[in-house]
Amino acid sequence: MKRLAIIGAGYVGLVTSACFAELGNKVTCVDVDAAKIQKLQRGEIPFYEPQLAEIVQRNAGAERLAFTTDLAAAVRACEVIFIAVGTPMRADGHVDLSAVRAVARSIGEALNGPKVVVSKSTVPVETGEQISAIIREHAVEQHPVAVVSNPEFLREGSAVSDFLHPDRIVVGIEDSEAELVMRQLYAPLDAPLVITDVRTSEMIKYAANAFLATKISFINELANICEHVGVDIKLVGRGIGYDQRIGTQFLSPGIGYGGSCFPKDVRALEQLAVEHDYPAPLLHAVEMVNRRQVERTAARLERELGGLRHKTIGVLGLAFKPNTDDLREAPAIALIRRLLDRGAAVRAHDPIANAPARALLGNDVAFCEDMYETARGSHALVLATEWNEFKSFDFVRARPTMAGDLVFDGRNVFDPEVVNAAGLRYLGIGRERRRRGVRTTS
Ligand SMILES: NC(=O)c1ccc[n+]([C@@H]2O[C@H](COP(=O)([O-])OP(=O)(O)OC[C@H]3O[C@@H](n4cnc5c(N)ncnc54)[C@H](O)[C@@H]3O)[C@@H](O)[C@H]2O)c1
């Protein structure tokens, strides 16, 4: 059992806190957001994440997990301190490290003994060294502090399970005693441990996200080409995915990647390269393909509907992916903004993200209680996020209530034949067929 302070009660910090408590440690989770901490103290979870409420409540009940805004007290009471605060993208594409720096300063000011300080936030190469320097600079007492990089690879929507059953754990560390602490902490998970120096570990996180984003932009680009040459991308994806060097995951085209990580991490890695006089053309292209994918979707809808002015578009799914209410960089939101800009009316539904989306988009969008309400009066129905419940959409039921006949499957989850059989036109990503010069969308 170790005493851990985890700074940041967001997706990463709260999941890390709850899971380390579940593994038997005594965890204090700290956040500057007093309202968030009060909610957590009442047993409420500030965002949607499957399994999280149960595990937080169980461990809080067992007094292994507590919440506070008092960072200094938590630092003084704990031997291991995790930094899990946000590292958002600044307007210029650089990483905003102000929260990480503020936490490092507070750790220094509260330093009362030897500590292991672990960065779980995604931070550019060299940040570990900066954290060390800031702690030293502000330390009221001098004590040994080992700064460790331990990037997080959990996915929102399956974060608890990902944390407890990781593919691997990466630890960047240059101190043998701290290495022992980290090995002990993660021993119960029985996962492969990749031990590196701090800089390498920081780079591994960016490399992982940049690679996954590249795979998505690659399949999106291929899908766009398939549309022109009458080939179904789904079959192409299967045909290449069984090759173990390629792998089946992340080969489904869509309207672009989003979320709090891929867009900012690709940008940050590109910025890092540019700062070191390497222009990183591949990363630049990955990002450009992604940005164009939403634009392309809006343009295809406009073309198919003969203009968007006075047209109603029903959008299914708003979160950046299923099983989360996170709207950060969600392509559905970017698409809706483009549709509104071009004069369309938008109806939308997400199983859990309607409320945060309303806060973002306001009254410009009609938020609907369910998917059939969304289809009602729509000239086109767009699937933007592939929540499971959308996959069994009953097109026969929806057809008579719709104002038009277009179904735009932004995640290629519907069967074109089922859609066509209901008297609707199907348009997917990379699934159009051209036969002898005649284009059909079935
Ligand atoms: N969300 C993911 O899926 C994910 C996955 C892997 C890695 N990451 C990385 O983990 C980090 C955290 O991401 P997140 O999604 O949990 O962020 P988040 O925005 O959900 O949460 C960050 C939390 O930190 C708090 N905070 C900010 N400044 C603070 C301070 N000075 N002291 C205490 N608390 C402070 C905020 O109030 C917020 O609650 C980022 O670097 C992100 O790139 C995120």
C-alpha cells in the first residue's frame, strides 16, 4: 500500500485515482476546481465514463480514496505524486504547460521529504527536466525528488478497463529507487513494463497517438480515393487488415478523428519537430487530411441535397466517439458548425452528450430526445458517432417522417441494402460505386 496524491481529477486523473485505490493504495485526488471536488465528495462523477462511478464510490466508501482542493496537504502526506492535469493546445499549436508548471511549483513549495513525482499528463520531450527544475527552484526544503514520465494510454469510453488491463506500461525513469516504487505500484496489473529514460517515455506517448492518427487519416484518404474509383473501402480495410503488419484496428474511415488527444498531440509533435528545424511533412499531412474530412462531408451533403439553405439535417451522435460525453474537438460539432454556416437547420441527438452540446452550440441546434425524433423532418440523416443504439436504426419506421431521403453514414455502420430497401438513398465514406460511368450510391 502506498500513499498517492493524484493532481487533476479529469478523465485521466480520476480514473488513475480510482484504479490505484482499487489496487489497495491510499489515494488523495486533488483538483483546483472546487465545484468538481465537491461533486466527487458527494459521490457524483463529473463526466460520463463506464464503470467509473461504481469504482469511485466503492473506494471512497472504503476510505482508500479522498478528494480535496488542498494540494499542499496532499503533497506533504504522500510519497508518490502523479501530475494528471490538462495540457491543452494553444492557438499556435504549442502545448499549454501552464497547469503542469503551476503544479510543479506547488509541489516544490510543499516539499517536506523525498518524493517520486510522476507525470501522467501528455507533455513534450524535455518537460520532465523542466518539472525537476521548477520543483528545485521553489523547494522550501531540499529533498531528493525523482521525476518520472508515465504516459497514459487509456481510451475514454473504456478507461477503467484500459487502466486495469493495459497492453503495456511505459515508465521513463532515471532513479533506481523510484523505479522500484513504480514497479511495485504496477505489479498487480501484470502488464509488460517498458522502462526507458524520461525523454524517450515522453516521446513514446506522442509516437503512439501520432501513429494512430496517421492510420485514421490514411484510411480516410484511401476511402476518398475509393469513392472515385468504384471500390468499397470496407472490403479494402478487411483485405489489408488481416495482414498482421497492418492490423485490423483503426481501419474504419469516418468524418475525422477528434477528442482531447489526437488533434493536439499530432500538432504538438509537429511543432516540436519544426522547432528543431525538421518540418515533419507526414504529420502535417495527417492533420490536413483530418481537417478536410469534415469539410468534405459538408460539401458532399451540400452537393447531394442541391444546397443546404432551408434544408434540415438530422445528426446522430455528438461526442467524439461512443461511450463518452467528451465533445473536445468532436468532428460532429465541427460538421454541425459548417452546416449551420451554410444555412442548414440542424436537429441532433446524442445518448449522453446532448447537455454539454447544448452548452456549446446553444439554440442554433434543435436537440432531440431520441434518434427517430432527430430523423423527423430531416432532408438528410447523418450518422456522426457510432453509438451502438444507432446501429439498429429502423429506417422503415423513420422514412415516412423524414422530409428527404438521404442517409449519410459517416462511420460506415449501416447496411446500404437495408437503407435502400426502406426507400432511402445511402451515402457512406468510400462506399460509392461507379459502374460504366454511371454513379450510384447503393
Ligand atoms: N482524456 C484522455 O483520453 C487522455 C488519455 C491519455 C492521456 N491524456 C492526457 O492526460 C492529461 C489530462 O487529460 P484529461 O483528459 O484528464 O484532462 P481534463 O481536462 O479532463 O482534466 C484535467 C483536470 O486538471 C485540473 N487542473 C488544472 N490545473 C490544475 C492545477 N493547477 N491543480 C490541480 N488541478 C488542476 C482541471 O481542473 C481538470 O479537472 C492531458 O495531458 C492529456 O493529454 C488524456
